[in-house]
Amino acid sequence: MPSSNENAAEIRATSQTGGRRPIDPSEAVDRPVDAETDAEIEEAEQTLLEQLGGFSGLIYSTLPVLVFVPVNTFAGLTAAIWSALGVAAAILVWRLVRRSPIQPAISGFLGVGICAFIAYRMGEAKGFFLFGIYTSLVYAGVFLVSILVRWPLVGVIWGVLNGHGSEWRSDRRIVRLYDLATTTWVVVFGARYLVQSQLYDTDRTGWLAFARIAMGWPLTAVALAVTVWAVRRAGHLPVHRGTSAEAAR
């Protein structure tokens, strides 16, 4: 049985914590919090992946290229252009039927349309890849400039998607993490431009198509992995849940 001194000590401790019983460190309090944190970050990661159309969307984006090159070889440029457009349209309809997010499919269809128009105007199959080559250059430049001006785009985009705003910029450690993640995207976009522009200049259309696919979703997956790692290290959760948790405390 507890002594009177022990009871008195517990009463004093309870009064000092506003009527709440002191938390015993041995109690498994952290485990639910960790589980909730992991669930929130996983949900935020899924939100970012959905902006790219999910893994299926990344793979679907390679199909028009896979169709364009062989059709161009055996049936000519005009047939290849219409085949690529047909595949892009079929992907859009498929996502509509499945009620999947269609924004990535619409963007993909418009992108294929621009590529097809350039190839048609140039009268050369390699023109199909020109838009993507210079898009990579622009993206690499924008992401690089964002690091130089201390507004790393990974942090900016993540803040917009999850409601963090720009408060994270006051923490140097978090800025460095987002700098690293943004640098990864600079390397990905820069590598795509350097390799594919070289193949374009030397008229190696077949290898250009291979590089487009090989440096597409596989490198995107690597950059996403680094981005997720940086977000986890930064400890950024969707603000709508984090704020409510703080208010509850």
C-alpha cells in the first residue's frame, strides 16, 4: 500500500500539471504518434505522386513513344504521328472510364499533340522529341535558379500541396534538405537534356526514343525517392492535420 508521503507527492505532481496525471515514460505513448505521423506522410506522398498521374501514369507516358518509332520505321512519319496521337487519346479515354485523375492524361495528350505538330512541321521523326528536350532544359534552369535564390522548388511545391506556406525557409536545416532534393531534379532534367540533345544533333532517332524512355519514369522515381526522404527528414506533415493536433493539445 502506498505511504502517505507517496500519496502527497502524487497529489502535488498532479496539481502542478493542471490536474493531469504525469505521463510515465515507460508508457507506449510514442507508438500511436509515430503511426499517425507515418500515415500522414504516406498520404502526402500519395498526393505528390497523384500529381504525376501515379506510377501507371508515368508508364503510360512512354506508350506514345513506343508506338511512334516503329510505326515511323515501317509506315512513315504521317502514320507514326496519328498512331502516337491515337495512343494518347486512348489513354485519356481509359482514365476517364476508370475515373482516374485525368489532369495528367490531358497534359500528356496535349504534350503528344505539340510533339506531333513539331514533327509534322519539320518533316522529320526526330522533331517529335524536340519539345521534350527543351522542356527538360527549361525545367533544369528553373529548378537551379530556385536553389540560387534560396527558394528551392521542392519545398515550394510541397508547401503548396500540403499547406505549409513558406515558414520552412526560416529553418536552415530544412532549406538544405529541400536544396538537396531540388538539386536531384536539376540533375535529372539536365541529364535528359544533355544526352537527348546530343542524340538529336546526330540524327539517332532510335537511340533518342530509347533515351526518352530510359531517362523518363526510372529517373523520375529516383528523384521522387530523394524528395520523399527530404520531406521525412524535414518532418513536414499536411498542415490541416498537424494544426488540429496542436490545437487538441
